[in-house]
Amino acid sequence: MSQNANIDQEDWDQQAEENAKEAFAPEESLEGNAGSETEKLNAALAEQKDKYVRLLAEFDNYKRRTAKENSEIRQTAGKDIVTSLLDVLDDVDRAESQLEKSDDLNQIKEGIELVFNKFRKTLTAKGLQEMESIHTEFDPEKHEAITQIPAPTEELQGKVLDQVKKGYYLNDKLIRHAQVVVGQ
């Protein structure tokens, strides 16, 4: 029996040795995988860094481009209005030359009224609107009170009685407050 026990013991030792080899074999392959995993992670990190640098450069280019476009827009913002007013300026020049040549006051007056009307129509076409203020309630959001005077009637108290400077809207946005006299 001792011989059988020895054989069993030898088989047992041999089996244990094989199991140990198998147990340690995956660790050795893990070390090999760990090297390739590190390489993969380093490659992914390098790729992400490259994407980040490119994105940062692209954003800087975008900022420069939009700043340049905004600067160009600001420089030429009034171009459309000025171009449309050149026709009016030509009419003003013609009226001025007619003032020197003509003695007919009615004709001069009529010419000047035409120039003024053309000027107003041009500005209206560009979105300028005159604010109606007289006999309306005083509104500090729209009006600038220059002075207050006693109202001739009770109904005119707190209302605009006179307008020193007109107020204007450009495309429905207030661009100049009306300077007014308010009834007290």
C-alpha cells in the first residue's frame, strides 16, 4: 500500500505542480497584456491630447475670425444709410446752387421742401419713426422732462404740453428720448 500511496502522492505532486504552472501562466500573460494595455492607454491619451490641441487652435481661429468680421461690420455699419442719403445730399447741393442763381422765393421754398421731404422719406424707409409726444401721458422711459409748467386744464396735468426735441425710434427701438415740457 505504501507503493500505491507513493504513486498517488507522486501523481498528487505532479498534478499540483501542473496546477501551479497553470495558475501562474495567466499572470505572466497579464504582464504581457499590461504592457500592451499601457501602450494602448498612452496611444489613446496622445490621441485625446492631439484632439484637444486641434480644438483649442480651431477655437482661437474662430475667435479671431469673428472679431475681424465684427470689426468690419462696425466699420461699414452706416454704409447703407450714408449711401441712401447721398441722393439727398445731391439734391441739397442743387438747391444751394439754385439759391445763388434764383430770386423767385416761391420756387426756392418749393425746392427746399422737396429736399426735406426726400430726406424724411429716406430715413423713414430705413426704419426711422418719429415719436408722437404732445398731449400724451408723460413717460420717463420715452420722455426727458426739460421743465414743468402749470397745465391750462386739469386734463393736461401730467401730460406733455410741448416738445423741445423730437424723440425717435429706429426699427421700433428707442434711439432718442423726446425732450418735453410737462403740465403740472
